[in-house]
Amino acid sequence: MKMVVRKKAIAQQEEQESHHEDAGSGNQKVLNTVTGLVQSVRNKKVSEKDSGDRHEILLHKEMAFHHAAKKNDVLAMTRLLEQEANINAKNNLNRTALHFAVAGNNIQAVSFLLSHKARVDIADKHGLTVLHLAAWSADLTIVQLLIKAGASQKATNQDGMNVLHFAAQNNKNDIVDYLIKDLQLQDLNILDKKKRRPFHLAAEKGHIRMITKLIEFELFSLEKDTEGNSALHLAAKNGHSNVLETLLETWQETETDEPNESGETPFYLASEGGHIDCAKLLLNRGSNINTTTNDGYGALHIAAQNGYTSFVNFLLNNGIESTPKANERNNPFHLALLYNHMDTIDILLERKYDINATNMRQQTPLHLAAEYKNTELVEKLLIAGCDLTIADKQRKTSLGTAARSNHILIVDMIIKAERYYEWKKRSSDNTEQGEQEESVTFKQDHSSKTRLIRSALWNLAYKHLKLDEWKKMATGWKFTEAQVKAIEEQWTGKESYKEHCNRLLLIWLHGVLLAKENPIKTLYEVLVEMGHKQTAENFRVESSNENTTEAKKCCIS
């Protein structure tokens, strides 16, 4: 019988909780926020487990009492106490009605609870006392009421944070004044479990007034936390330039480049967040713009990785060393590519960054662009004249990487570029080359001027040439073995050679048009030599105009 009654009570609790969910959401958000801010990774996992626990331990009237505290409903609380509700009843997270009243800054509810001897020493499962919550979300009056009622000023939560930590973290200047000036509690200025004092937390949050106050109270700290971060690191990392400027007035110049445990200086951390104002302040104080972390990454690396175009420009304008190191894990260009920050890549290209530098796998940016099938970047790199002969650790050139990735368009683009730059070496007309460089492209040709001849080449490839004839044409046109192999990599069946032939013809056409040669004449001669005299004759006769860029009636019958 008792079990039935208990199950009914639990059901009523859940129903009551759903009815009051909206009303108590503000208080709960405060509690959740505070809990989240003071949790370590391990404790967060515990918190998630707790929050998912739906087996509430409160009786119906106790839960109703909690909700009345959340709503600041003193009348309801009075009625429930008359029904002998437990004023200190704890929910599944060890929170009492006083926790909720304080979290909501509900002074009437707090006063009522204290006048009825509610306990002020109960900590929830995360070690949060009502005084901690008051320092976070309530006003000074509630803090004073709690201390007067006997709340311990020195109690700490499971992360070692006390009331001064919470007040400093949430910019509660009047509460800090009360604790330090009125109560003379300087001994609250302790290290928490992350070895952070209240000063660290104020710097991290960017509370300039709080920072000024703590300096005035001589609670300034040069110490580093467990990760090696000083207040200077924390302010720079979070972009708090006003706090940083104040801190630099106290810091020695030699201390501004102190690395944390990961080798990150305040300047590097400012770069990581793209905080130009902070970076400027640090540079003006003599910070090293070329500092690197334990992983060998510098400010330019992290700015490029995060796509901070303005910051990349800022670094380059201020003389950062931009020459990539040999065989580093990834240089700034690689990182911008890997994270697809094309605007940053454009800046690096414009600044003549070394586009042939390799990473630890000996891959150039073109290798990566081909591997990740980034057609736009491949085009930019090819136009910029990147080295197409560099092989990675697997002895693959960028063409081999593209073929392995089975990206036909990129394979054909690279072959076009290889043939184009080979032709440029042989050509002696520099003026003509300069004109061509301005308009050269290696993308697939969709222009209306070449539509008819492209159609004719397709007709030739799919209806007239035999199995191995495209390879004979490739040899005659000096396609390399690697180029032929890359074209042949795509295999879709017994008639794949037709597609291979069509691609070969289009790549060839790209070259002869850039060289301003006549493709109709050249193709006629090749077809005759291969024994397709009638096809060649029909091709020539039906081509009424030998202008290669127009070829308005060019076709194969």
C-alpha cells in the first residue's frame, strides 16, 4: 500500500513540475549557468547524468514549496509550511527552496525562508551554497541577509571557488566592496582548483571596473593557473583590450611574452581569437610577433586557420615572418585551404606567399586542393604558376593525387596547365605570353565560340575513333605517359576509351587555342596520318572558316 502511495506521489510531482516549468525557468537557468561555469570536464559529465535523472525525491507539497520560492510567492509558501512542508527539503541535486529563491533574487522569499530558520549551509551536488548563488545572481542585500543568518563566507564549491570568486566573475562590485572593505575578508583571495584567483576570473570575463577595484585592494595577481595562463593571457584570449591595457600598466615588459603550458603567449592567444586591438597593444609593448607554440604554430598559422582575413593582413603589414618552414605539419596556406577560407588564400596569393611549400607529408597546396576536390583553388594555384612536378611522400605529383581522387575536371585542368607551361618554355614571344596570362584559364570550356568544334570533337571521339587510337594521338601530340595514365584512370566499362578520347581532344584543343594555332588543320593532318582520310576530308570541306575560335560550321560526318 505504501508503494502505491509513493508512486502516486511521484506521478503528482512530475505533473506539478510540468505545470510550473515556465514559472521557474529563470531560477533554473541561473542555477544551470552557475553550475556550468564552475564545472570541470569531469564534473560536467556528472552534471549531465544528474540532469537526466527524472526520479525526483520530493513529495508533492515539497515540490510545490520549491516552485513557490522560484516565483517569490510568499503566500503559497506560508500555506505549505502550515501543511508541514519541509522547509529544507532537497531535490535530486541537493537544492533547497532557498537555493531557488536566491538564484531568482527573490528577496521576499529569501527573507521569509530565513525568518523560518531555513538552513544556509546546504551545498548542492556541485558544492554550490546559497551564498555562492547570491554572489552570482542576487544583490548585496541578499548577501548581507545570508551572512547575518550564518552563511559561511569561506565555503568553496567542488572547484575550490568561494564567494569572492563568484562576485568577481560576475562583476558584483558592491559585493566585493562589502566583503573586502567592510568585512575585511582579504583571506578570501585564494586559489581555486585551477589555481585561479578572483583576479583571473575578472580578467577572463573582461570586467574592467572589477579589475581596477581588485588592484586597488591589492588583490592583483601575476600568478599562472594550471594551464600556465596569467590574467594577461586570459584577457588577450578573450579580446578584452580595455582590461589588457590596464594590466600592461602593471606588468613588466619582459613578462608580456611568457608562454603558457602549451607555449602560447598572450599575443598568440589574441591572434587565435582575431583580436586586433589586443594584438596592437601587445606589439606596442614589445611582444614578439613571431612567437610559436609547442606545436610550432605561430600567429599567422592560427589566423589563417580561423579565416581571420583582417588579422592576416594585420600580421603581414607588421612584418611577421611568412616564409614557410620546411616540412612543418601544415603552413598557413595549407591551414587556410584545409579549413576552406578562400578569402585568406586570396590574401596569401596576393602577398606572393610560397605556394610550393610542402607540409610534413611533402604535399603542396595543390596536392591538398586536388585531394579535397577544390576546383576553384586548383584554378587559382595553376594560374599562379605552382610547381607541378613536386611529389609527396607517396611519390605522387598533384596530377597523381587528382587521378587517385577520381576528380576528372581537376585531372584535366592539371594536364592543361602542364602542357601550357611546357609550351611557354618553348615559346620565345614574351609579349604574346603576357597577353595570354591575363586571360588564361584551365577550367572546362563552356564558351559559345568553341561550342561547334567541341561538338565535332565529341562526335569524332564517340563515333569514329577506335579503341587505342586516342593513345596514338596522345603520343603524336606529346602527352606524357603520366598524363595518359591519369586520363585512363577513370574506367566505366568497355567503352571508356570514348570518354578518354573526348577528354584528350578537349585538353589538346585548350592548348592549340592558347597558342593561337589552327586546330582544324592540325586535326585534319592527324586523321589522314591515322587512315581516316574520308573523315578528315569531310571535316575540312565542311569547315568553311578556319578561324579556330569561331569555326562556325565545323563538324564530323
